[in-house]
Amino acid sequence: MHNRRNLYIGVILCAMVLLAALVSFFWTPYNVTELNIAEKFKSPGMPYLLGTDHFGRDILSMLMVGARMSIAVALIAVGIGILFGVPLGLFAAARANTLVEEVIMRGNDLVFAFPALLIAIMITAVFGPGAVNAIIAIGIFNIPVFARLSRAAALSLWQRDFVLSARVSGKSGLRISVEHILPNLLNLLLVQGTIQFSLGVLAEAALSYVGLGAQPPVPSWGRMLAESQTFFSIASHVVIFPGLAIVLTVLGLNLLGDGLRDYFDPRLRQSSWNSTS
């Protein structure tokens, strides 16, 4: 029952954030680029449900558009990690105990040693700050995560009887990896992708907080925190709501990943989901 509750709560929280992002494409209570100094630091209520910031911008509208940016950056970055990391991991597993595997995994270890923030600093030093560079930085950091996960899982699958039968039948390593190994990794990749998605949201907020993410006038949760932290003593809502948005989104994704992991694990599912019967 506990694991089922985690999954349901995670789905609800993620759906709320996704819905807010989708709605922001068509409607927001106020224009997020319009400044109205006369309305600055309005407390939550009517007509500003979550209040206004130091420029008189509606915080609810900015959170809705900021959700769009957080989801886009995290989703594309996770996609980059899967697109490049999974093939590398599968190839390394297919060439186990060879120089090829050693080169691939040591290269992944080298990339993994640099956090996304440091990679972003190096990229922005050359190309300048922006959402695209934030995506590249987080995506590069995700590649070794998925490569190591795919290799570890694939190595165990290469010892299974159905893979040995495929090898005896004359199938190439590439064909075995695509037809037999990869389908058995999809559940694992889905769970890990959810976890990396939550880390991507955090990383995007961190990069925006230090000025390396999306640039004005595009709203970003991290930059909202950075711009409003000095006003906490006079208008705490300008800090609380962006922080709460980040916390709830990351919490929802982690609960979703935890619930999916238990759902796809037959042993955990049998012990936890059937406990209510």
C-alpha cells in the first residue's frame, strides 16, 4: 500500500506540473514580460493568487512558464543521456573484457567526474550562458549514468539462456543487443530516466540560479529564487513559491520513480501491492 501511494502521489504531482506547463502555452493570468512597478510585492490573494515580485510580475504566471522551461531542459537532457549512453553501454557489454570496453568505461568515468555545473561553466565560458548550453551540460552529465547502468544490466543478461541460444544460432552481437538485451532494459531505463529527470530539474534550477541557464525575459524557477532572495524579509512569498515549485516537482518525480521501480520488480510488487488483499 505504501508503494502504491507513492506512485499515485508522484503521478498527481507530476501531472499538476505538466498541466501548468501545457496551459502556459495558451494562457497565463498575466503577461510574464510586462513590468508593473506599482503592483510590486503584492501579497497572495486577489487578483494575484500567489502575489507579485519586485517588478510587479504575477508569480503564478511566471511559475507556469517556468515549469515549461524546467520540463524542456530536463526532458531533452535525459533524452541526450539515453540516446548516447545506452548504445555505449550496450556496446561495452557486447565487447566485455576487451580494450574497447575498457576505453568506453574509462571515458565515461572521466566525464562522470565533472558535475553538470562545472561542465556548464566550461561551456558557457566559450559559448555564453543560455538554456541550450544548460541542456548540453546536463545531457553530457547524463551520458555516463545511462552508459554504466546499461552496461551493468546487459552484462548479466548476456549470461542468460535466451541470449546464449541467440549466440549459438549465429546472431551478431549488435543484433542480440537490439533484439534481446535492449527490450529487457526498458523498464530499468524508464525508472532511471524518471530519477534523472528530477535531477535535471534541480540542475536546471541551479544553473539558472547562478546565471548560466535560461536568460531574461524567459522565466526560470532558479532565477526567480536568485532575484528574490534579498527580499525574503519584506515579501517572503517571492522566495517560498518558486522554492516550493522545485521541491514539489522533484518530490513528485522521485515518488514516481520509486513507485515505478517497485511496480516493475515482481518481488517488490508481490510483497507490497498484494499486502492490501
